[in-house]
Amino acid sequence: MAKLSGGCPGQDTAFLKDFNTNIVACPKCGHEVEFFSDERKVRCPQCHSNIFKMDPGVIEYRDGKIVFGDTEKSCLDWCGACMNRKDYSDIKENKKRVENKKEDFKKLVAEVDPEDSAVIGFFIEAFKKSINSPKLIDGRIFDALLCTNPGLFARARNYYLDFLESQ
């Protein structure tokens, strides 16, 4: 990890663009956790799990394949000098986990009938919402779909279960 003389230029508040916060559900207990715009890792106040703020990037379905656009880069992608080594290591490890998850997601969508655009659309949105979940698609998203669209739920669940069995 490189150290910068004179401090990190990213820590100068004159360069910060976004002072907003984001609320995400803890993937373990569901408790709402607040992230500030510059945070990448926080601890859930309820279950004390580490939660990572990850952006899956732009996800498109083109020519029968999932294509991921670039995610927004931050200073943590090249330095991490502003963090302790454990947090920086955890964030780098989580980034690798998400990259592996993206590869699995591509395989899942490749098994879906290209004519079933509703299932593909559901999976794309579900993947975005499940980026922090240890599972490829968080089961709570399927539960919500069952209540709103039972037909789509049945098709999506069957594709997902077939995919899990093939792994």
C-alpha cells in the first residue's frame, strides 16, 4: 500500500462531490445501515457484520449475454493509504468476491431462454439488490416476487434452482 507524502488529495473536502448518505439493508439481519458517500465498509449496529458498499456497475443484456459496464473508481482502487490495513484488505477481498459473483451471474443468465425477457430483467434487478448478499440472489427478493407476480416467480425460481444444481 503506497503512502503519499503530504496526505491523500482525496481527503480534501474541496474535492468531495457528494455528502449524501445511502441506506442499505444488512444482508445478514435486514437492519438498515447508513453509508456516507465516502465509506466502503461499515459494521451493522445490530448484528455487527461487516457490510460493503458495492456498485455492480451498469448491467446490460446484449446479444444473449450479460455485459457489465465499468464501476466508478475511487482512491481505494489504487492506494488505500487513508485506511487501516485490515479494512483495506477486507474491501479488496470483497471486491474479488463480487467479481466472482458477476461471473456466476453471467452463467445463470446464459441458462435463461433469451425469449423470456421478464425473467432476465428480474434477475438483473435482483442481482443489483443482492450485491452484498452471500447468495447470488437474495431469497427475500424471490419472496417479494411471489407476492407480486407468481408466474414470473415460478419461472425465475426454476431457472435459479436449475443453475444452483448445476454448480
